[in-house]
Amino acid sequence: VRRGRGSLHPREGRARTRTCGAAWGAVQPLSVTVFPTAGSRRVRLVDGAGRCAGRVEIYYQGRWGTVCDDTWDLADATVVCRQLGCGGALEAAGSARFGEGSGQIWLDGVNCSGAEAALWDCPAEAWGQHNCGHKEDAGVVCSGLCWFMALRLENSDGCSGRLQVFYNGTWGSVCSNSMTTETVSLVCKELGCGNEGELEIHSNYAKLSGTAWLDHVECGKSNSSFWQCPSASWNPQSCDDLREETHITCNDREKIRAVGGKDDCSGRVEIWHRGTWGTLCDNAWDMWDAEVACRQLGCGPALYALGQAAAGEGTGPMWLMECRGTELSLQDCWAQPGDSGACQHKADAAVHCSGAVEVRLADGGSRCAGRVEVKHQDRWGTVCDDDWDKSDAAVVCRQLGCGVALEAHWNAHFGPGSGPTWMDDVHCNGKESALSDCMHAGWGQTDCDHREDAGVTCSGFVRLVGGDSPCSGSVEVYDRDQWKAVCHSHFGAKAAEVVCRELQCGTALSAHGAAQLGEGAGPVWDRELQCVGNESILSFCPTGTPKDKACTHSNGTHVTCTRFRLVNGMLGTWGTLCDSRWDLSDAHVLCRHLGCGFAESIPGGGLFGRGTGPVWRDSFHCDGTEAHLGQCPVTALGASPCSQENAAAVICSGHEADLSLCNTSLPESMPTEGIMEDVGVVCQGSRWVRLVDGAGRCAGRVEIYYQGRWGTVCDDAWDLADAAVVCRQLGCGGVLEAAGSARFGEGSGQIWLDGVNCSGTEAALWDCPAEAWGQHDCGHKEDAGVVCSEFTALRLENSDGCSGRLQVFYNGTWGSVCSNSMTTETVSLVCKELGCGNEGELEIHSNYAKLSGTAWLDHVECGKSNSSFWQCPSASWNPQSCDDLREETHITCNDREKIRAVGGKDDCSGRVEIWHRGTWGTLCDNAWDMWDAEVACRQLGCGPALYALGQAAAGEGTGPMWLMECRGTELSLQDCWAQPGDSAACQHKADAAVHCSGEQWGWETWLGACEGLSVLVILRIILGVLLCLLLALLAGQVRSTRAQRRGASFPSGPRGEMPPGRAGGAGGVGVLGHRNRAMCCLLPHVLPH
């Protein structure tokens, strides 16, 4: 198996698929071979995880070839499904959804009625006549009769949880009646989770919701596969009692241990995989990897990452591993078997962890404030406030990298926790490195309850000082027990984004030198920040030693973050806020920020009179817990027109109806009439709802704020009516999906609601019939989720993702963006949003044609003050915003990643350099081989690779270095896994190089082939080539016109409408070639979660 960016086992789905033909569900066995057809023509579906889903291929004239997706639709797909005995068609996929084929393209322009017996009976172009490439290969997903099936244990580790099978396009449970130990064993074997397992019994009765496909699965000792076991027939209601669902925990789950050290928190790192212990190669083993190992061991932060068998040589298989440092376990990291030459047990990796018990702060609004919780015996619990003081709090803040302790809290200041109270009578001297180093009464020895939970407020690692608000000022970091200024030359725009994010101040408006603000008097930090920009806190950013001269306060850094979005293009202009999306959660945040209590009501517009100035159509999307409106997500795109009569209003509990009596803390230079009269604020109780971990505020896990804590909702009986209430409550439009089984990840803490049964018309989720608050029989693996229609995404519709037609995803559909009033700032923000550089060009199409399909937006007018595309004003959402193809927006971003060969005899040989984020860099020769070289030569257009060279064979380069791993089939190096090269192992003396065959069919190649021929023959060849070029241009024009008439469509997932993401291996993609498509996908290509 070719190495790739994978994990030791597949995390997502952990599904094992099968084709039909076993004894399952009394289904008659069907041959898994391709059905023979009339003459010498056959059809098959390939690369689709089963014989009833995949790329369409036809066998004709002794060769397999593909079908072009021009005019490909469900009628065509229906014929294929029927021809293969695979039931009906679920999807007609295009754009090489199942990968690009090779060889001949046999059919184009297929136009079936749906009643034909075979695909070649449908009208189409002549055999082999087409104007397509393999990136347009057609595909099909069939429903059954005998679709592919899959198996999974529904939990994050893939080796425990509810047993489910995928059949007829749907996941369903397996009932436990007649379940044998052999069945349990085969499930664990099938999923690679060992040879044995335990069947869990649930004692509480509840009606089973959803599909239960199978019952009476009776595997015996003679069965070698789960799929061979006899069972009752397929039936979506095989059982209806929740106690009958099968829950299995496999005993041989992958784990980790530290061996040969002084305790369980230090030693040689060993991993249990596929029934045996193995070690890790110290090649590229660093502190990021060690940090993950210590986290998984529950041993606190890593102190050292050791190599060269520092804890002795181990035995068994060896693994080469690369972690980003944020993973929960080593099994989540990229890994591959260690090369037997480079990885031997004398190179076993080891780790030395601090041994400190993990600590966190919960429910405080930030990572540096909240209830103190510690993890002991793999369970989170709280700390009692007996004798709790600032010295104890200081240790917690230091351990978390949160600066100094500002306050030590008592009496469950941040709400009561749950679980055990692990520590009591804590006595720290304030100098300890971890809370577990302090004296205490003993683990679990306490006489407290959760009303006495201790809390902490820390200063944080970073702060902004000297500005007009907590969200602007000079940057200072807390280092070695003192605050230090940060030099502007050591600080960039990416670091500014992270600072604003950590301080919960929105996004960065500006980052500039602070000389004009006056010099400071304190110390200056001697490190350089090298943030990527997506870190959650500044302490996660890599740092380095500055290369330039020492920094002083005269060139410090000043950052301004967004605080409010009541401005739009004209900073400092007060205006009325439209009430179209104004709700109680938003109002509550405003009341609290103004010191006016909570929101009691949001009366209709006009209650406080007309406002003055512009009417801002920006929509705040608060969950109710933010400190101020600047922390809430904001959108303006597609907002409907609004008048002064529709001004948002609020009545706060502090001073009812009269906000002018409140302490607004606004600058005196700002007029208050507009805000006081028009943002009129009403908050009922203390219940809020939000969607989290869904890459947008309108999709994710459902969480409810109740009694001072966030908790989840169980998916028992969870359906579209329940989800519709959530979407309406959040102002997210209609519902697209009611998700269950912790589709958006497992939550934590309380499960507030179970058995929710809404009619769909309720105003809030808690108005629906349900069990009593906190009464449930669920675990977090059953957390409910929602996908609403106003989930949005952005893309440039092309293979590289950085050029093409601009489209937005809204209301479940991709649609174009019209180019009227398009500004250079809009183009720039699109490129930035997609990670394609800072600038781009707007392409103009001169030929008139009627636009087919949806065009969602027009008059998108981003300005210099907008930091996101979604904040830009535009015309209202309208599926027919324009109808002329010339008005469609096509953008090419200028900072697209590219490749070159330098220092060789020609452009097809030399040192491989890649353009990324505005600079050229080189590749490390560590693991550089012919697979990688093959991709480089393909991207260079230089034919096959002859040699993969290392050790700076073509000279040493400059700039950043990358470590890269390709499978050999990628179209470009940007599609391969990559990460920044380790500064020790990857230096420019190890720059990779390539020597390609250089088989380019340019004029030199033609002339070389013509040596010895007569002038007349050469002229004929040249004329023939010119004629071919002319015909190619004409064919291209025909194809372009045809494509415009047809209108391209984005391939949807099996449930229809959601945008699938770019495929990547488990464990994530590397930095190089990363494309953040604004908001990530929620549905997979074939298998739903």
C-alpha cells in the first residue's frame, strides 16, 4: 500500500464495506463480477466502495473506457443501475466524483429516457466521439436492490458503541436478539479492533427511533466474516425497543504506553496496533509529537522529546509519525510503517512528560477563566474551594499558560460542575509548575459538594494596553512573570488575527507600529511570532529567534480588533440597526455590555421613535453568553432592505425602557441619540440555544444554556420537526437535516433534553414536549445536531480552487454571484477567504448567453473596512439575481501556488521549488522518492521522472523548507501531504531535486523527429499541425458554448444538497496546498456519518 496522509486506523466512520452475495437478510446472492451484456460490451462501476456506486466504465472493442458527464442525469444513471441489478439511482454524479479514469472516453452526450435496457441503447454521440477530459467522468450511486453495505461501531474511536450497518443508502442499527459471542468477535475483527469484545446491556426501556435493519444475526465458529452470518430478512423496523440495540466494546483497542522510564509518564513510546506493541522511529520525532503522547498518557505537558533509544531498544514493528501537536491521541496523527533501513530499534523514540495532572477552566467564557477542573483516572472532576486562594489560582494560571492570577473564586462562581470532586484543602506556595504538585487532602478525599467548586480568573498570555478599549492597544505578552512589549517587526497580520481571537474581540482591523503612541517603559519580548493564523491562542503559535537587530519600544506593535459591527464602510458613523434578525440572544449581550442587566423584551420597531443616520442591515448571531456584540458572528451579505420603522429595539432589566440612564461606556465624542432611540433591548429567563462544531453558526451540535451551563440534547426521537424549531429560533431559515449519533462530535457536561417531540411550530426548543430537564438515558454519543438552510459557503469553481466562477452555497444550493458593482476589495476578500493570496483579477466574458441555474447575489460591495466576504453589503438573496452569462463573476487569484525546477540543465531538471504564500521554498529530501518526483514532473509538464535526487544535487536553495509525501497519482505537489520541514533535520544542504525525461511535444521535439526529411515533408507536417490546432480551437469553442448552455453543477452528497469537501486523509492535511473553503463540509461523498 502506498503511503499517504492517513492514521493508524481510519477514524471517521471506521466502516468496513462489502458487496452483495453473502447469506445476509435472506437476500439472494448476486454475482459480484461485471454482468456480461450483448456482444462484447459490458458496464461496471469502479472506485466507489462497492459494485453499485462509482465511476461508470464501459468495455468496448477490447478496452475499458469512461463516459463523459455532459447532459448526464438521473435518467442515464437509472439505466446503469438497472443494468447492473442495483435497484434505482440515488445520484448521477459528474466532475469525476469517483476519481478520474484513464484511457478512452467511449460515450458523450448520453440522453436516456430511463427505460432503456442498456446504456448503449440511449441516444449519444458516436462511440469514441467526445470533447471531454477525464475530469468530466460520469458516476452513479444506486439504491440497491443490492447496494454496497458497510459496518461500524458508532463512537469516536471506532472500536466501541452502537453496532450499525449501511444498507439501501441508510445507516441502521443491528438488534441484539440471538447475538452470540462469535458475532461480537467477528465485528471486532472486521473493524480491526482486536479479536474479542463485550456486549453491553441497556436496562431502561425506550422506543427505538430511526432504522434498525437486522435482527437474529447468528454467527458461528465456521463463519470467517461478519457478512457470512445468517440473519433475519432486511427490515427497517427489525426491533423497536432501545434495549434491543446492540452495543459492543472491543477489548483490543489501540493504546499507548511509556516503557523503560522512571514512571508511567516517561520512557520509550510504544503503541498497540493490530494485536501487537510497536515503537516509534525518532526520525522527525519532536516536541509536537511528544506533546500528543503526554496528553494521551494523561501525564501533563511534555518536557523532552528523546531519540536514539534513550529509554532502551524495543521490539516489534516501528512507525514513522507526524503530529501537529493538537491531536488527542497518537492514533489521530499521520503515520506509516517505518522504513527498515532508516528506522531500527536503536532509533526508538522516547518521551519525558511533566507528570502533571491535566487541568482546565470551564464555563468562564474563555480558556483563561472559569471553574477549575482536573482529570484523574481518565475522568474530569472539580476542586473544592476550602482554603482556595490566589496562590493556588496562580499555579493553575501558570500551568495553562494564562499569565497571572487575577482572582480566586469560591462558591461555584462559574456554576456547579459535575462528576467527582477530586481535590480538597489545596495548599500551593504559588511556585509549583502544576496544581497536582501542590499539597491536598488526597484524590477524591473531600466533604464538599459542587456548590463549593473553586474557580480562577487569569490575566491571559496576551493583552492590549493603552488603547481606547480592551480590544485595541499595544501588544504585550506575559513571559517569565512579567508583561513584555512585542516588536512590530516580529509580529504580523496572522498573529494579530490570533490575538483578537484569543481576546474574543472579533477579527483584526489593523496591526501597525506603535511609535506614534509613545514609547513604553517595560521590557521587550525577545522572540519572533510565526503564527499560521488559525491558532486558537497566541501561545500555540511557533516562535523563533529574530534575525534582525534587537527591538525597542520605538517600534512596538499596536493592534485594533473589531468591537462592534454597527458601522459599514464608514468607521465612526452611528446608525440604526435593522430588526430583521435581532433576537433575545443579541439583546441580552447588549444589555449586559451596557451594564443594564439582561434583556426582558424586544418590542417591535418604532417603540422608541425614528432613528437618524443610515440603517445598518448587519445581522448579529449571538448565543447570549458573549461579553459584547463584538464577539458575536456578523453577516451582512444578502440582507433585505430595511427602513427606520423596522429599527431593532430592546428593554433591559436594569433601567426599563430608558437606556440613556445606563452606563454605556461609549466615547464622549460619539452621539448617543441613534443608539439610544433605535437599538431599543427583552430576555426571558436564562435559556439559550446554539449550534457548535459545525463550521458555521447554522449547522452543528445542538446545545442549550440552562441553569448557568451549556448542555446537549439527546437524539432519541429527534427529527426534522425538532430541528425546524432550532433553525427558526436561531434565524437560520428552514431545516435541511436533523442529525443524530453525535454527527458533529460528542459534547460534554449535562444532557439537558431527551425525547424531544416538537410539532414544528413552537417558538423555542424548550416549548416542545420532552422529558424533564436533565432527565435522560443517553450518552454524548447520541448528541443531536442540525443543518439549517442558511448554512453558507464560498468557492471558486475550478479544480485548483483559486480560479473560476464565484459561487455561494445558500439555502441548500450552490449559486453564482453576479459581477455588478464588483469592487477590487471584493475580489481581494474572496481570494483571502479561500486562502489563495491577497489579490485577484476579475475576468470579463464578452459573449451574451442566458444564464442557467441559480444566481444568488448581486451588487456585492466590499469596502476596505470589511474583514470578511460575509460582512459585505449586497442586494437581497434572490435565485435570479442576474440572467446574463456575462454578469457571472469569474475570478483568478494571483497568488496561486506553483512549481519550478532550478539549477538543472533545463526547465525539466533541477532543484524543486514551490511558491506558497508569496515566497519560493524548497523540499526536504527526507523520504523524497520516485513517487514524489513523478508528481513534480507531471506538474512541470516534463514527462515521466527519471531520478529523484537529494543532498542539494542541484545546489542549495533559500526560503522555507517543506517535508512532502505523495502517492504518485496526484496532479500537483500541492495535492500531496506536506508540513513545514523541521529546522534540524531539514536544511538546504538536503534540498530535493528531480530529473524528468523532458518528453514535451514542443517544436524542438517535432523538428528533431523531422531530421533527414525533405523540406516538402516538413512543410506538410507543419501544415498538418496547424490544421490540428485550428480544429482543437473550434472544438474548444463548441465545448465552451455547450457547457454554458448546460450549466455546470456541483456534485452533491447522497442526501442531495450539501457541498462535499475536498477529500483528505485522516489526521488532516498539511499546511502546503491547504484550501479553507470558507466553511467546511458537513456531509461525506458516499457514506453519511
